[in-house]
Amino acid sequence: MDAPSRGRGRPPRGQAPADLLPRDGPVWTTAHVADFQGVDERTVRRAADRGELHHLRLTPRVLRFSRLCLTERLHGRSCADLVYDEEILDAEQAAALLGVGLTTLLRAATSGVIPSVHLGGTWRFSRAALLRCLCPEPPAAS
């Protein structure tokens, strides 16, 4: 078994963080969405670029999707009313949730792509806020 990463934001050799995301988890990769929709990954990326799929772009090549948002929209329902559990995560937990390396997560946090708080040299993330970033649909007008 490979040694764990030493804080450089890299997973153990041979394991990409996205490979560790469960299929039944709340966050999906482009490959998960392609399998779910029965299309190739390029089609998913193009649909995301056109705004047809709600997503979070962490880097030019790294897209993440909300599984719940995709299934709600598939059933013709709005994903604006999705409710997520509130939980405060540290940087390692947030990186694992999104299936990205620690460096990618911290770059996204410092650039404001994802909501975070930096206090006393530590980063904190709201699980609910991260999952809401995956599905940025505004609430339905009343």
C-alpha cells in the first residue's frame, strides 16, 4: 500500500481524489455524470459550458456536479429547494467531499470560487455551502 500524502495536496500514487468519490455520494465527477446520462465526457463538459447542467468549476479541467441536482432536474423538478445537512469541515474533509487535492481546494478557497473561512491558519468549510455551490440555481420566485 502506498504511503499517505504528506500535505502537498496530492493523493497517494495511483489514486486520484476523484477516483475515491463514491457513486452514491453527493458529489459526482464528469465521468459519473457521463455514465449516468449514457453519453461521453465531452458531451457533459459541453453541456456544462452551455449552462445546461449545474456545476462547479474548480479549475479549467475540474468540474463537479451535485447528484441530487441532476436527479431532481431529470424528474422535472427544481433543485432550488434542496436541503443539505449543516456540518463544518476542515480542509482535508472538504477536499475529500469534492474529490480534489488539497492544493486545488485551497486555491479555489483563496480565489473565492468556494465559500470558506480562514481563521488562525486553518481553513473551515460548510458542507451545505459546498454542496449548494454545485447547484447554483436561484430560489424559485414566489
